[in-house]
Amino acid sequence: MDNRDRLTAIRKALTPKDCESIYGLNVGTLCNMRFHKIGPKYYKLGKKILYRVDDIEKWLAENVVLTRDQMGR
């Protein structure tokens, strides 16, 4: 696997720590959401938890909270 393939793989699958550093989603919060079966879709490979970038970004887009100023537009 060359560096470009590794970079592509990294972009597609993120650990909870990666999600925290890239999106600011706390690792503990992600853990609680998994426990309660809410939040972004995730994959479990043995003990390893992975999130697909597309799933995280879709979940973020679906959970936008509009303010009063934005609702009037």
C-alpha cells in the first residue's frame, strides 16, 4: 500500500480520537452516543470503533440547529 492509498483509507475511516481532533466531537460523547444507540453510524471491528467520514458529515448536516435569526430567512 503506497502513501496515497493510506491517505485515502485514513480519509474514509476515522477512530473516535480522529473524530475529536478533526470535528471536535469528544471521545466520551461519542462513546455515550454509541451506548444509547444514537449519533453517527459507526462500525465495530473486534474492539476497534471506526466512523466513515461520509457518515460523520451526514450526521452533522442532519443535526443543524437553526436560530431565530436563521428561521426568518
